Amino acid sequence: MRTPSGSAADSLPLNAIPAAFPAAATQAATRVALVGVHGFGTHHLSNLERLQKAGVVELVAVADPQPPAPGAVPGTAAVFPGLDELLAETKDLGIIIVATPIQTHAPLALAALAAGADLYLEKPPVASLADFNKLTAAADASGQSVQIGFQSLGSHALAAIEDVVADGTIGTLQGISATGRWVRDRAYFQRSRWAGKRSIGSIDVVDGVATNPLAHAVATALRIAGARTLGDIASVETDLYRANDIESDDTSVIRIRTASGIPVTCALTICAADSVEPYVTLQGSEGTAVFHYTEDRLTINTAAGQTEQAYGRDDLTENLIAHRSNGAGLISPLLDSGAFMRVLEAVRTAPLPARIDPAYIRWEGDGDAAHAVVVGIEDALERATRQHATFSELGLPWAASTPPASTPLASAPPASTLNVSAGQASAGQRTAS
């Protein structure tokens, strides 16, 4: 099954308005602006249309240098080429949603906070740990709330998983793994100038398999492991490869150890023969729990047999509105993406991903629809997650013989001056993250 090119949660269902919103009938609708109406921005447009019909929000403005398709935006919403122009003409915004290329997240997020709005920022939050520190400082100083768009964290299955671990259903938790097997063709890397890039000039992008297309796999595994903040990560090792003619990694193992000692191994590729829904596995002494996070489906295997259950989920935009109106806790607050940012920083600072020998790459399809397949990658992913081993440690014929890159986790680097201004970032919003 081919999975759409984009976020790991692209195909997630939009939930009905929850009981938390009887206030919609008595409170004024939250004034919302959306920055980035293409790519994953189209998901936000659909969701905002649903919420606007329910009287929960009013989409008052959008910004994108590429005009929206006819009929894609309500006629009552103003359209601007960039966030600077939008903010100059639009007052009293409650929430600004940023769904733009990775390298534009930091300056646009800072501009949104400076305007006095709460922020919904798509994943990954920003492209470096220094910019993450600067953003957290700005959020703290402004007093505004920031929700990060890891939609999978809204799954009700996560609470069920906590119960499974706490009551010993699978015995003692020994480790957690995330497995991602997706397909991305040549057109995917041609869709924008930042696709497949580690940087553009001096501007960090970090568009790797673990930091963008399968970022939800990493974030979900970390949340299940109890790793949320910067201090929750003890070490990160990276083993990065590329089958496509790109700068960034498309086939990688990220091995993490949490501060509490839990190993979390993420084995990910966008060079599989076929796309399979990604999943997180809890490895216990008496069984396993497998969470297919795009489907909110939890499967438990023990000596007593197998059980499977599907769960609902909370929409992150609705959750942010509930947080504003009645103090509901944020599901994916900025500080809780600190553990994920440790992983992103390790990928950003790692050596250039190693090229996979073409002898171990098979191409399927024609022209821009052709996609690379790393020979035997399905077995390699399963072995890596089962053994908590890197590709190099497994001795795969195409893997590097050197040890994985290890990132020391000393104090985070100081926040640096951003490389692009909000105005420059607005000009680069052409394709959403």
C-alpha cells in the first residue's frame, strides 16, 4: 500500500467535535490564521472548515506565496503572500498555524509569538537545537502556548499502553522500537528545493527519514518511553544512509537511550518495496505490544494469546482551543518535543549519510514515478529493531564498517541568531512540511 507523500499522519481521520466544546455555542469563535495552504496545509484547511462549521473557529486569513487553489479557502478569509503582510493587516488573532517548509519554522514561529497569538507549529518544530532553545525562550517570554503537530500523540491508545506496561501485561519492559517502511519516488524529492536537503547554503533543513516523513515514528516511540524533554535523553547514535541521489538520509537506524535507561531503536526507510503502516513495538519479558500509530491500533501478544483494539484520538487543533478556553492540558506542547529535538540535532550534526552501493539498490517504476528499493531492507529493519543493532553492527553488505556516530549530550548549544528573517521565510513557504 502506497502511503501519501507527507506527514506520517496524513491519512489520520478527522474526529468529530468532542464534548469539550459546548462552549462553542456561548463563546466567540477563535480567530485563526493559516500559514502554508499547500502540502500538509491542505489537511489544516479541511480541519478548519470542519471546525468553522461547528462554530469553534473562524479562519480569517491565510498566507502563502503560491495562491491557494480556487475554492480551497473560504471567501471570508483574506489571502496574503506572506506572514509579514498578514500580520500587518490582521488583528486580534487567537491562533496562528504554521505548516510550511522545515527551514522556515523558526522565524515564522517567532513572528507569530511576537504578534501575541498562540501557535500550532507543524513537525519537526525547528531545524536545530539552537533554534529550539530560542523558540522556547520566546514562548516563555511571550506567555503564549505552542502546540507541536505530532498528531499521533493525540491517540487514546497511548493511555492504554501506559496501563499495559504498569499492570505487567507484557512483563518487564525491556526495550522499544519503531519500524517504518515507506516508498518515496523521484517526484517526491523534486517537489521542492528543500526536499532531501540537509541544508540550503548556511540554512539548516534536516529533511531526513527520521526527522520528516517518519518523524511521527520517532516521536511516538519517545513518548511511549517517557522521553519528552531535553533532559530525558541520555544518548543518541545514528547510522545514516542514502539510496537516492540526495543529501539527507533515506534509510537509517537511530538508537536512543533514555535517561531512565530504556533503549529505543528506530529503523526507518523510504526505500522499501511496498509501503506498510509504521508501528512502534514494546518488547517485554512476557510478550509484546505493537502500536500502529496511523491507525490507532494496538495489538498485544502474550502466552495467553493475542488481543487487538482500535482507539479514538484527540485533534490537536481542538486541544489547543480547549487549552485556551478552559485550561485543558496541551497534548504536544513545545517543551515536550525536546527529546525529539535531541534526535534531530544528532542527525543534523552527524557525518554525511553514506551512499548505498548501487549493487544493492533496485529501481521499480519509470521516470519520476520510479523509486529506489534497498535489497533486503525489510529483513534488515526487523533484525535491527529486534536486536537493537545498527545496520553496520548487523554486518549488512552495503553498510559502513565504522561505528555509528554518537552524539554527546552535554548542555545544549546557546540560541544563535536565526539565518533567515520572517520575511525571507514567508518567501520560502511554497511547499508545506
